[in-house]
Amino acid sequence: MAEVAFPSPGLFQSDHGGTGLESPTSKGYWDAPSDRSDAESVVDEHFDSVASAPGLDDHQSQGIQDKAISENPFDSKDSKILFDAIDRLQSCGVSQELAIPQLIIAGGQSAGKSSLLQSLTDIPFPVGKGCCTRFATRIVSRRTAPGTVSTVRITIAEPEVPDRFGYPEDHSYRDYVYTTDRLGIDDFQRVMDEISTQYMGIRRGKGKGMKNFATQVLRIELSGPSRSHFSILDVPGLISNAHAVNEYEMEAVNKMIDDYMRQPANIVICVADAVTDLARQEIFMKTAVVEKKRLVGVFTKCDMLHDASEIVDIANGTGEYADKSMQDGWFVVRNRSAKDGDDFNLQEAESQLFDQPPWNNIDPSRRGSQMLKKHLGNLLCARIRDNFPTIRDTISRLLSEAEGSRQSLGDPRPTHNLRQQYLRDVLQRYGEIADKALYYPGFLDDEMMRVRAMTRSANEEFTQAMKDRGHAYNFQDADVDPVKQLTDIMSHHYSSQSQASPPTEQPVTPPSTPPKKGRERQSHNIQEQSATSFTQEVRSQLKIWQTTELPGLVNTEVIKVLFMKQSEKWEHIAEEHIDRVGRHVEDAADKILRAVCSPSDGCEIIQKELSAVIGQFQRQAKEKALSELKEHCRRERQSHLQTTDIRFQQNLQALRSSRLLNTLGSMPIREGTLVEPAAHLHALFRHIHHSAEDNMINDVHDVVKVYYQISLCNFIEHVTSNITENFISHETGPLRGLSTKWMFTLTEEEVQKLAREDEHIVQQRTELEGIIEKLRNADDIVETARNQTSGLGDI
């Protein structure tokens, strides 16, 4: 099994070409290339067969035709920057916390993984002889500036996944370093033998005292002007039979493979042998624990099939094995074999194979190595770009948390000034988050801290509650715009006149929706009944107050009385709103306080004391808000009714005009009992004149309605923009009251009570400082890469 980590925006493109690995000529496989700047690395098309002979010398390698490797995508400028950044992150001590995307090639030992890996990277991955199968080997290659010296550096690093073997600890490997400018096949074999026996402690065989694997990672770093940027992690392949190793070692190796496959940022290339019975291929059981979105299926050895129909069905997601279909389908590729000559062209061979039936029934984008390369390039590019902000945010989050914890501990504070400085630091951090909670809620991850967002939501709920249940009675056509209503009635009235149609009584609100059914119809009926009851209340109040006026005149006090009845629920609903906002603010203040001085960080004393102070600020601010609300409601409901809002005259005139047009549309006709002029005139007077009882009731209704709606809007605005806003943002309120200004009012004894130091703080400071140093280094690495990498700078 091999893992390939190529952090580049494009997977298979290069600015110079070449892999930096030479073919096994007289220099040998691991030779460092020459220093000339125009040198291009070449690789033999038959490297798999040649590399299996470790004793290959200059004469044996004569006659092998070297061929220039196609352009490598990992040589782009962005790739180099991201490659170095990720490699440095893996070495700075925080890589375990970061989701770095990688390609993992998983499959059986004979599934054609090495051949596929060569096709993907144009690098002949070392196979055979088991030289790198006893421990994980990471090969890191870098292209340096023209004219620089090529080097090979070999070290042994700590495990990158949890230790599954449980071998006795031996730290002798930490001192191993091997550096050279030339490493031939014989040199490499000698180095591997030395590392295996003397530093890894490998002792092959079964039984007690035998050690067939090592948990450490062999790291081979290649650098030079002809190298390519790439990183490959090769780990022991899947083992299904412990015939030459201990049983527990076989289980440990397979668990280590699972660890790499389960990492959520990794993309697993599931390699299956198209010739072998699928039911016997262990890779399907291994990939069962991997989300399908992270799997890319590849069938190898397709050229060796006699009947390809089953593989074609699986690749297309049909047939008996449709359940084994991948999210993006299966790819089919052809393997390079021993009978292929020196002039073998894989792309042409794949085209000849897959352009024929039944292979041509597979989507062209899933046929051949080139299509697989393109897909993996896009997939890895997207995954890197998606995860790079996550990596950066994770580092920022961890650094912020560590710095926050360190700052919360403060410096040693034996004097009053130092204790005061510590307290001030806590209050400043609290104030910064409180400001974000009020003015920059988008910068906070915790929704409970976003006071502005929660207040906005509460204000909207309060507004809706006032409109839905703030009144004692429903008005007629409460949701209809008077001006629009008048426009509709005018259009209907004058249109009817122009068509010489007989006059008919028009409704106050032209019907625009079909009759409602079920619960909606029931609600509509209740509103109609409530509107009728308000009309009855107007009639009742007019009768009471009419006794103080001459017949036909309205006592204006009736308007005030009706308005007070309609608005009597306002104060209670507003009190509920202030209570709700108060709870949000109290919860947010507690969250913020725990964020800057959590009891788990040794700040239990100061957190408890400051929490009590916040509670006092909360009670005082709430009492002030409720007092102001009470006074405003008193003035609003008991003072003389007056307004300068132009909408009052506009809307009232619109309502009166609508009623007038409706009245004109239903004028009494001079016929029957109204044929006499006196009778007809009397009917006209009762129908039109404002002193008529029904007309008087309608006019009072309209006055109260227009004034109420304007007053309601003003009341909601005052409660939300003045009372509520002042409650959450005043400098002596529950959020902003805890400030340095308040601190300077404290006595020395009060500061001592708040800022005294706990005993375990000193040890925590030392530990946190080490963590902060690593995270700052990681943050610099990521930020530098983000700024230097085109296309990622905007992330």
C-alpha cells in the first residue's frame, strides 16, 4: 500500500518536467542527478523489471532506452509553495491536529498498485526484494534553484499514526543521519540493511523475540535542480496470511493501514484486480469503513480479461455487483507488462483496448490512466483548496485558544500593580469579545455569544407578536393598505360608470383570494368576529360619550378610550421581550466570561467574582429598562392623542374616500317608497351624512385604526431601538459594564480578592508557552503559503 501526498492545484502539470529520479543506468536508482540547470530526469519504461536486480551495473544497463518523463503537475509554482508548507507542518509538531489531504492507494499485494502508481506519477516506485516493506518509508523530493548542489538525506522520524505493534521502546534511531550527493543501488541496499538491523531492530521470522516491522518512518529527502516536488508514503501492504510473521504483527499492520484510510481528509484509491474474483479481494472489506465520497475505484489488468462484461457492469453501476459502485464510478486502466517493448505507449495501448466493445460502453471520462490522472488532479485540487482554509482556521483556533489560556493565567503577580494588570487583561479580553458580540457577531463561532444576532431575532419576534396579539380587537381590513385599497375601489367604481353598468354596492376590500379552508378559514372567521366585536365596542362607547354632546356630534374622548383599550396589552408584551433579551444577554455574558477566564484554566476565583458583578449589572440594567418602558407606556396611552406623522392624514383620507365611493355606488334609488322627494332626500341624508350612526361608527373606527397603527410602529421602534438597545449596549449594562473603567473604582483589597494566583498556574504557563511556540510557527507557515500561492490568497 502506498500513500501519495501531492499538494498542488493541478495534479499532472509541470513547469519544467521530470521527476528527479533517474533510470537505473551506471549511476544507479538513487543517484543524485547532475547539477546542470537544464538537466531533465529520465526513467526507463521497463524499470519494474530492471529494478528487481539490485546488482545492476553499468554494462547491464547499457542499451536501455531512457525516455523523458511527461510533465509533472507537482512542479507548478503553487505546488512547490504548498508542498513546502505541508512538509514543514508535518515536522513542526502539530500535524496530528490538521486535516492534510492525501491520496492513498490501497489494494492487494498483486493488484497492480505499483504499476498504477508509476502511471500516476511517472516515478518507478521501488518494488521487489522487500527493501521498503518492513516499515513506512516517506520519500520527499524537492527541486532547488539552478546551480545548487544535489543532495540525498536519510533520517528516521517518529510514527505518523498510533503505534499498533507494542514493541519495546528503542530511541537509537533518533541519532541516524545519512547525507550524500550520490546514492547508487548498492549504496541504497547497504543503507537499508544498516537501518533495518542496527536502528530499526528488524529480526525476521516467527516466534518470541522476532521483530518483522518497525513503527518509525524512514525519511528519504532528495533535493536538486532536476528534482520534482513530490511526497510519497509507502507502508507495508495488506497481509491476509501470517505465514512468515507473527499473528499480532499482521493485525497491527492492517490496523495501521486502516488508520491512514480513516483520516477524513484522505482520498482512497481502491485498486482492484479485474482478473481475480472480486469476492476474494480483501480491499473491498477494507474500504467498507471509508465514506464513498472519499473513494475512487480503479480496475487494473483489464487487458488480461477474456470476458469484460462483468467489469463493465460494475464500472457503470449496473449488474450483480452494482452495490460495489463508487460515488464517481470506477476507472479502468491497462497495466504495463513484461512483454511490452521499449517503444510501448501506455496511452495508445489503452485507447486501442477501451475503444473496443464492450469497454466503449463505459463513460469515456472513466477509461484510461489519463482520465484517472485528470480526475484525481481535480479531486485533490478541490480537496486541498477546501481543506486549506480549515487547516488555517484550525491553527488559528488552536493558537487563539492557547494564547487565550496563557493570557488568562497572566504573569506572576506578587504586587498590587501586577494583580491589577492581570485583572485589566482579563477585562480587556472580555471587552473585546463583548464588542464582537454586539457589533461583529460574524467573528464569533459560538452562537450563544452573538448577542446582536439574538437581539435582532428577539426584536423580530416582538414585532410580530405586537402585530398579532398587541390589540384587544381586530380592525376591519387590518392588513390592507388604505391607499392601495382606495386605488382599487376607484378603478372599479369609475370603470363601472364608464361602462354604464347599474350601480351596485361595492365591498370595502375587493376580494383577491379564494375562500379559505380548514384552520386558515377558522382563523379568518375569528378575525371577522373580532372586527365585529370592535364595531360593537365603538357603538357602545359612542352611546356612553354621546350623552355629553349634542346629537350628531362625537366626543373626541371616545377616540382616546378606544385607543387605550386597544393598546392595553403593549406593556406586558414588551416586558416579555425585555425578559427574553435579558436572558440572551445573561447567557452570552457568562459564555464570554468563561471564554476569557474559565475555571478549568485556574481562574475559578475571578470567574466566580466577576460573574456576580455581571449579575448585578444585569439586574440594574433590567430594572432601568422596565422602568423606562412603564413610563413610556403611561405617556403613550394616557397623554393627549396627537401626531405629526403625515401618514395619519393620508391613510385616514384614503379610508374615508373608500367609504364614500362605496356609498356612492349604493345610493338609494328614487322608486317605490322613495319616490317622494322628501323620502328620497331623507334616505340620502341617512346614507351619506357623517352624523348618521353607522357613518359615525365607521369614521371613529377608521380614526382609531389609523392612529393605532402609526402608534404601534412608533412603539415598536422605541422599544427595540431605544429601550432594548440601551439595555444591551449601555456602558454600565450587563455586557459593557465589566470594563477597566469599573476596575479603577476597586480598592486594593477587592483587587487582591479577584486576582490572587493559584498554585498550579506556574506549571501551566510553561506548558502553554511551548504549545504557543509550535502553533505560531505553524501559523506563519500557513499564512506565508496562503499569501504566496496564487488562487489561495483569497481563501
